[in-house]
Amino acid sequence: MTTDTGDWEPIEADQLQIGQYIRINHRWFDHPFVRRSFQISSEREIATIREVQLTRMFVDRNRPAPVSTAAAGPAASVADIEGDAAAGAAAEVDTAAQVEQLAMTARIKVQRISLDSARARVRVTHERAQTLLGALNSVDATSATLVDDFVDYLVAILNNSTTPLALMASAAPKHSSKRYLLQTSDAVSLVALIGKRMGLKAAQLRTLTQAAATHILGLARMPPQLVDEEPNGGQLESATFRKYPLLSASILQQCGGFSSEVLRIVREHRERPDGSGFPRGLAGDAIHPLALILGAVRDFQTRCNDNTSPLIALAYLHKHCREIYGAEVIGHLASALLVYPVGTYVQLSDGRIARIFSINEAARTSPVVEAYEDTSALREWVTLDLSQCPGLSIVRALDTSYLPPRMFETGRREHSGSAPAPKPAEA
């Protein structure tokens, strides 16, 4: 049974307006948007919906388009209170202080639930990845089906998340089997988002995500010192290590059920257009273009293996690898990790919690935020333009999607999870 907090009603494309919260009831692979449930923010999004002729759409009538601060009186604060208990108590309050207290309590509860749920999703993802790779290593004939199920599970999480992609492997201990398994999950999510942003067709997205779910399979049969590749480590000097893509593809071929394109992408994901890659030293057009997407993701992951922050790893790829993988691929990789939607809760480098108020397109990693001075009572804030605050930056996004893992067992289940709308800035 699916839990849905929205009051969804069907809507036609010609009825769409900026500010509406909509849900697209088409498969994630079959429409051009990164997420299936979102708030319309531009006329371009409406035009895209009409152009691709999406027909199964719903609007949440409980969340009308935003109104101006002047039009929103005290009742607007009450409307933001989440949960049945908070909503029932709000009917009895008669002072602004009580309303704020209820809102604060509701937010703290949501954050606590979200953190517990995030931990549960990491645990479930690790368990599913372990089962999948175990079946592949055992040359199980059902492996191809298990890969499809695993990809659909991760895509369902992407569908229902309202925050930037959170890398699961980065929190796992270095040189641990858990880190290795979660890298597989991160790779699927990253290539799915990059491919979606690049406008790949559904069949291409499916092929690319299948390859991402299986590309480091051969590493499981490497000696322990070769499994966790580091950018400046000695693994690349090992002839045994440089054969792992071939071993991965060979295992998939033995399992059966994988297309020749998936096998080719897995074999070629470490090749480079200048011929300096491995295992065969292919160059130029001899390399499958989707293999370069997966290669960029793998390069990014190896640069995070030595405890380098994702931001520094991305900066390296942006400076040194745009000619290798293509500026478009590197740009979309950065966007998948660094674009913070309005309303996203983040942690700043000085420890404060903040909420994204507006995006600075010229400096996407430095938006305008509402920084809370007291993290135990998110009531008072200051508005900061991070592009004008040297030394202050965003450390990470705080996951505010609080769906239980069982919601993601299949790709068909949906949810309208969304971060609360930002509180209007004071004049």
C-alpha cells in the first residue's frame, strides 16, 4: 500500500501554471525530467511537457502556487505545519508564538524521521547490492532480471527525492566491502541522472544503468590490495588490475541475458579517446560513447577513494578531464551533485543549517540561503549570498525525503515528497 500525502487531481497540459506541484505518471525512463514529482518553475518546463505530449499528469491541490508575502497572512504559517497532530493543534492556537512553536516541532520531527529513513535506505541498498553481486559472481541465470530490479529500485529513489543526489559510498569505511558495494549503487544513480540530463532515450538509459550496476564486477575477483583503486595508487601499474573490465564483461556473458551493448560498455568504460586507457588502448570513435559517461563516473569515484571531497574531485575532472570525457558529461556530473533546488536544507561549513532561497546561475554552488542561527529552533535566520561570503560554503544537502524503504521496492510506487516551501524573507 502506498502512502500519499498529496491531494492529486488530473490536469491537462494546457492548464499548467508556474508554481504548481505536479506528478508525472509516466515511467521515469520515458520523460525528459529528472524527477517525476516537482514544482513547475518556468514556462520552459510547461512547453517541454506539451512538446513531448505527456498525458498522465496530476496536480496537488493542497499546495497552490505561491502567493506574495503581503497576500499571505498568519494563516499561511499554519498551512505550513505538517502532520495530523500539528494540524489539529493549529486550530486552537491564537498567537503567533504558538504557531511558530508547532511549526518548529513538526520540522524537527520530519528531520528526525528523514535521518532515520536515510540510514535505512543505505542499509537496504547495501543488502540489495550484496545480493545482486553475489548472484552475478555465482553466474546465476537470473542475474539479468536482478540487475533490472536493482536499477528500478534506485531509479524509484531518484523519482521521489527532492534533494540533490547524496553519495552513499562516501560515508562507508575506506577499504571495506560496504564501500565497494555502495559505489555500484552510486554509479547507477549518477549515470541515470547524467543520461537523463543529456536527453538519452529510454533504451539507452536502461543500457547505461545496467552497465553501471555491473561494471566493477571483475574487481570482486581481484586481490584485496587492488579492489579499492586510488587515483595515485599502484593499481594502474598492475597488468592484472587493468584486465578487470574484461573480467566483468566475461562474467556477464556467462550469466546470459545481457545485451551486446551492455557488455561493450562494461569492457570499454576505462578506455580513453587518446588511447591511454585500458584494457585494450582503444581510441577515438572505437570507444562506445556511453562508456565515456560511465568512465567519467568511475574516475570521479576513484578520486573520492582517498578521502578527497566530492567537490575537489569534481574540480579536478572539470580542469583535467573535459577533453577526455567531454565537457557535456562533466557538466552534467557536476549538476547531478551540486545543483540545490529552492527549499533544500543544507549544512554550511560553519556548522549552521540553512535553506536554499534562490539560485545564483553564475555560481551554482553558492546560492542565496536562509541560515539559521540556532539549529535547535529553526525560527530566526539571516539571508546570505554565499557568493559574497568568502570562506563559507555548503558542506552537504540534508535529506528531507522521509519515505520508508518499502516504498521503493518497485518502480511503480510513487510519492509526492517535497521539501517545505521557503519562508518569505523579511523586508
